[in-house]
Amino acid sequence: MQIPRLHPDTIEEVKLRADIVDVVSEYVVLRKRGKDFVGLCPFHDEKSPSFTVSQTKQMYYCFGCQAGGNAIKFVMELGKRSFADVVLDLARRYQVPVQTLEPEQRQELQRQLSLREQLYEVLASSAQFYQHALRQSQGQKALQYLQSNRQLKEETIQQFGLGFAPAGWETLYRYLVDDKHYPVQILEKAGLIKPRKEGGGYYDVFRDRLMIPIRDVQGRIIAFGGRTLTDEQPKYLNSPETELFSKGKTLFALDQAKGGISQLDQAVVVEGYFDAIALHAAGINNAVASLGTALSLEQVRLILRYTESKQLVLNFDADKAGTNATERAISEIAELAYKGEVQLKILNLPDGKDADEYLHSHTPEDYGELLKNAPLWLDWQIQQIIQDRDLKQATDFQQVTQQIVKLLKNIANSDTRNYYVSYCAEILSLGDTRLIPLRVENLLTQIAPAAATYSKPVSAKKAWGGGKVSPSPLPTERSLLEHAEALLLRIYLHCPEQRQGIIDELEERDLQFSLSHHRFLWQQILEILSDDGETKNFASPPNLISRLQDQFLEFDSEIGLISHLFHVDEKNQKEILRTPQVVQAAIACMDLVMLEKRYRHFLELWQQTDPEAEPERYQSYYQAFYAEKIKLQQIDRQRLFSITELL
């Protein structure tokens, strides 16, 4: 519609009444941090929250994209809507009287705005009609159902405004149109009547049904749910989508539960109307229902406005339909759950019962205890994966492992991921604790590289993630290795007192020089020692450097790569003065490279071996590469200790 200019008083009143936390929370999951609230910015993609909302200043600001403003600007920017449109929308929501600068246009504007008020009014009148009908003779069957089957007390029936729609085709129509003189168009827009396909006229949408009013957060009736008392299908019938009602954006009983949710800092979501009603009747007043549809992200955000710690418990039925509904709900909010923006738990009641059935034979305290011990959604999903699976069978084991890996890959928090890797490894080990390390490694090699949190050398990252292994060290590591080997050779050449220790270390660790020119120099040194008859006694041969230089006259190509080792400048002198630390670090670096090679070798063999066909070889390769991994962790710590000494 064409909106006239709004009076400044209306705009100011909207600014005063529209709480920015309340408005923003409909679109962004906010968490309290000090005096302000924080969340992920809706105006740009981000992984860490930089979007802040100040309730005291009634302003929002993003430190990432610099978006900022008040509640009106937030809705304008997010929905790409006009200023007047947003102000009018907020005015309706916060019941602000609308004034315009053109008095002659005000009547038309008020007429259009009053449509919503008329819908609220006719729905409230309908609820009174249904409540009255429940107490009449025609409603006795419905009342008995509530009192006997559902075991509801009178105060609960009144609290939720439960009623009965008579069986006639035009009973409500005649009451509202003939007696109350409501326009037929208003009833149709409210979803109470439908036009007949033939012959003209209208008929009631709800007939011979137990009626349950659906309210908005402010407690105004916006729709109805009707339960049949016969074999008619569907068992439950909701009002159609209207100006006031959208199933995907509404939660049953939220108006009555929001206080309990805030007080208990936790929300419980059930599937059916009567599950929520039964919980409230039992004093568990933080429960809402999802109107029989898959729980949407908008509904979750609506709930989370009232819980500071963002605790949400899904208590859907434990049958196949309920499990599917739970899976759909999890998939809808998985991104928030994986990031920890929602503390999501899943409660399946014993014997497949729903909340209403359970409370007929158990106390509210029993339910509260189950609620307290409800598993986190990841634990629940893992149990769903392994349910009815025989992990001793190769096919089941493989399928379960694949599903678990898919689940673990999405966990962003490293501590949480580590916990669940170990937890799943215990499950897959089938009680054999010796197999737990094997299962851990098996899971880690299938998860993305970022998921591997154990200490590991740089060049082992790809192998640890289960990808292809590069046959040569990364450039930075090669540079470090070249420096380490060169230092070790220079010390050997210029520090005779260190030679025996260097040889002992190399022999003890079974190490060789990896780079060809260094390997060539070392071979020449060993030949001189052999010629002097000192192969077993590495005492300092006379004039070692001079004799090596003479030998290298025959090898012009190699001398250029190692000639610098025969000389000591000021920098080299400082390094040599720290020989114990440098020798230790250089040996550690060389050892690291050799360990890596062996580690990669055994890891590849292990990955290529079928555990079912060759279990002994599979276990042997695992033990070998796991042993190398432990050594890598130890040697990597040693290298990190003295890395600055090398550089």
C-alpha cells in the first residue's frame, strides 16, 4: 500500500518501545557478554562473532563489516525494506498508535492497519465460542476426553483455553456472521471458514473437533489446532497460513513458557500440543511444541531469545516418525549446534512414550531427572548410527565408521572433537582396550587434516590427514635440514673434541645424511679414517680439512656445495661455540626426517591393508607406524626446544 508520511511522534514512540535485543534476536542468535550481547553478523559471513548489540544504547555494531544503527535500521537493512514500512510493522508489534502528517490519508491507513486488529478480534470471539461449546451437551465427549484420557484438571483446561467445534457445517459461521455481524471476508482471512466449491456460501474449517488456541508471544490468539475425536483424518488440523499465522515461525505455548525458559535457562521442545500442555500441568513450564512440523531455524532463534546459555532440549517421540523429526530438526540447526551457538540435547523417554504418556505413570521429578541427564545431540546421533548394527561384521563396521567420520568432520571445537574421537574409538574397539589407539588413528586419518590435533611435524600433516604423502620434505623443512646437517659437519671438521660424540650419536640412532652433497662429504671423511686404519677408533686424523680439500680436487662439481664448510667466519664461530646445543638440535632434526620416512612408509602400508582379509599384517603395520608416531612426537618436542639455536 502507499504509506503516507508518518508523524515524528509515532517514529519516536516506536524507537522507545522497540527493544533492539528483542528485534535483533528474531534474526540473530545472541549471547550475553558483559553488559552487551554478541552474535554472528547477518550482514556478512563470519565464523567468530563480531556483531554486538547494546541494550543500554539501543544500538548494534559489527566490528567486521562496520554495519551499525538502531532497531529500525537493522530491519531495514536486513529485509531491504523502506523506513515507513518498518516503522509501521514495529508499531503494530509494539501497539504504538499511528499518526500521519496528512489527516485526510489517516482514515485509509487506519482502515488497512485495522485488518490485523479485526483478525485478532474474530479469533478471540471464536475461541470464546469454542470454550462455551465445550460445556454444552454436544461438547461432553470432548470434555470427557480431556478429563479422562488426558487427565487434565479444570484449571489447565481454562489456562490453555481449550474448547470444542460443533459438528455442524455452518455453526461457527452463523454465530460470527449472523449473530456477531463480522464480515465474511474477515472470517475467511482468519482461516475459520472456506467458500463452497458448488452452490455458493461457506462452511466451517473446524467441525466436531477438540479445539486448541494457538497464541503469539504476546498471548493473542492467531490460529487454532483441532484434534478429531473420531477416525477422521487428519488427526490434527491446523489453521491455514494467514496474515497473523505462519506455522514455521510459531511455537505453541511460547507465551506461557517464555518466563519459565528465562528462569530455568533452558527450553524444552516437544512434538504435540498435549505434550506441552501436560508438561505445564505438571509444573514444567519451560516447554513449547513445534505444531507438528519440522523445527525451523526461525523457531529455534525465537526460543533462544529467552535463554542466556542457549540450552535447548528436543523431546520428540522415540518412534520412527519422532526420530525422523529429530533428525530433521538437528539438520536445520546443525550449523549453530556444531559451532556451539546452541547447547542442544535430545531426550527420548523410556518405552517410546511421549511426554504426555510418560507423565500419566511417572512424577514430574522423574521427568526432570531424565531431562537433566539427556544426552548431547552428538551422543544421541552416535547412538542412532550404531543402533541395530553388528560391529563384528565388516560391512556394518565400515558403514558405521563412515557415518561417524562424517559426523566428526563437522565439529569445529578441537576439544569437543578430541573427546568424541576417543569416545567413538572406544565404541569401535568393542571392549578391547588394546584396539582403542588403533581406532583413534583410523578415525583421525579419515577426518580432515585440521582435525588432527596430536603433535606432528610439518611435513607429516598430509599423511596424518589420510591424504597423499609428499615424497620430499617441504621447502622450509629442507632448508632447516640443510642447515642442521651443514652445522653438524662444520662442527665435526673444526671441533676435534666433538667428533667421537657425533659418530656415536649417528651410529646409535642409525642416521645418515639426507642431502647428497653432505652424504658425499661424510663418505670422504669415512674413507680417510679407513685409510688411516681408524675405522673403529675415530680419533682425530691429522690435517683432516687439508686432506679433504686435496681429495676434492678430483670432484669439481661437488666442491662448490661444501667448500664453505672448510672455513669459519664470525657467525660460524658463534654457532660452534654452542656446540652441545647445536649438535643436539642437528641430530634431532636429522632423526626427525628419518622417522618421518619410516612413519609414512608404515602408514601407507597400513592404509592399503584390508583389516578383515589380513588382520595380523594390518595390526603389525599399525603397531609399526604408531611406534614411529610416538618417536616423532618426542623428537619434535626436542627439536622445538632448540630450534632457535639452529637458526
